[in-house]
Amino acid sequence: MILEFDLVLVHVDEKPGFYARVEEISPDVKAGWWQVKLLVLTFPLQIFTWILDEEQLEEMPFTMGGTPLRIERLVSPLEEDRRRMEESAKPAKKEIPADAGQKVVSMAARRKK
């Protein structure tokens, strides 16, 4: 899901169109819709405000004026490397044997009774 301050790539006609930073996401008058303010990283900088629903914020394709669009969240390669390092540093889960938790009954102790 795309959140405030995420960097995004907006695909136009199924091709990369422009980069933007999500400045603000606020609820729209219609339930389930959001006003998304984008700082478009062009020269000069521009601010777009689009009204999008939940699916569109989850990177699903949509159309605007008949033009196919899709917003893709960008992840820094540094963040990906850090996430991989954290996952590899986690200790491997120990497998619990199928008979774990079962009591061992001594047959010798039972015969003495």
C-alpha cells in the first residue's frame, strides 16, 4: 500500500511516465476514496491532487480520462539490502520432534508396584 512520503513511479500507457513523492493522503467526501497530493519530480516541480480509491493505492491499474495509469511504490536498494540482511540474521526455526511433549514412562518403575 502506498503511504505518505513514499516515492512512486507513475506508469502512463503501461510505460514509465514520471516520478513523484506522495505529500499527503486525506479522506475524500466519498467513503473509500482518498485525495492524494503528489509532488511531481519534474522541472519545474508540480503538485497534482488525484482522487483514488483503496485498490489504486495498492498499485492496481486504473484509467483517468481513458488513459491507463498505475502507481508503483519505489523501494530503495539500500532498504532491500537491509531487509535481506535482517532476514538472514534471524535464527533458523528449530523443528520440534513429533513426539515432543510426551511423557516417558519407566517400565521398571511400574513393575515394582
